Amino acid sequence: MNSFKHPNESRVVSTDQVLINDLNNYNTLFGGVLMKKLDNNATLSARRHARVKECVTASTDSIDFLHPIRQSDSVCIESFVSYTGNTSMEIFCKVIAEDMMTGERKIAATAFLTFVALDMNKKAIKVASIVPESAEEKFLYESGEKRAAMRRKRREHSKELTQIIGLEKPWERGDIYVCGSK
């Protein structure tokens, strides 16, 4: 395995149309539909970078919905590895909505997802580091350590939270009112 790779080696671009079943009551693309598309693209970028059979989503760090996507739009998702840790890969995704009637293109969303590559025994494996080339890739790489530190802090908080939150069924706790109960 090379000790480094360029983001272009993991780049995945997919374009799709917006179907009526993908729309919410505002006639824009459901956020959950876009999230699934992002995860699919990011998985392929992670697998392309690590060259393994299995990569798992460790976290969806952020998804910023910047512009609504309408039925008249195509949805283009571009993803690539923007930063790596020892065993983790940060995948940057950008979503471009293109009005198919006018040709106008807008950044509709951006997202950061983190993946871990697994070996045949489902153990995390070391991944190659990134050497950015374009201005966009360099910006993402240079700000990657800051995002990685925020992920570590958020994961710590989540672990603390799991020590406090309960597993019991809400309707069996007796301290809350459930619709229809007395």
C-alpha cells in the first residue's frame, strides 16, 4: 500500500434526477433521500481510497442544506477523501443542483462523513494519508485536523451521554404522560 494518495484517486461523481417520490410536502427533495445518496457516494470514495471490501460509516459529521433541490433539478454528488487519521477517512461531499431547464447550477449541500476501513476480521486497518493538489483539496485538508478534534470531542460527549440516558421504555417509566394513557 502507498503511504499516501491524492484525493482524485477516491473521487466519485454521481448524477441523478429528482423523482416525484423523492419530494416532500414543499416539493423539494427529502433531506433523508439526499442523506442516503451522500452515504452511498461517500462509501464508494472510502472503499476506493482504502481498496478494501468493507468500509463502515463511523459518523455523519455534518450536512448543511444550503439550497432546496426541486423536481426540475438534477442532483450531482461529488465525494472524495479530504483528510485521514490512522484508520479513519473523512469524506467531503458537495451536492450541485442543476436546473435542467435553465442550466443554472447551485451548491445545494455540503457534508462531511467519516469512515473506517475494515479487514476480513472486521478490524480497523491503517489507511494511506492524503496529499491534496487543488485549492479546494488543500483548504479541506488544512482544516481537517480541526474537524477531527471536534469529532473526538463530540464522540466523548456521546459516550458520556450513553451513561446517563436510560434504556427503559418511556411508557413503563411512570414519570411521563403518553397519549391516551391515564
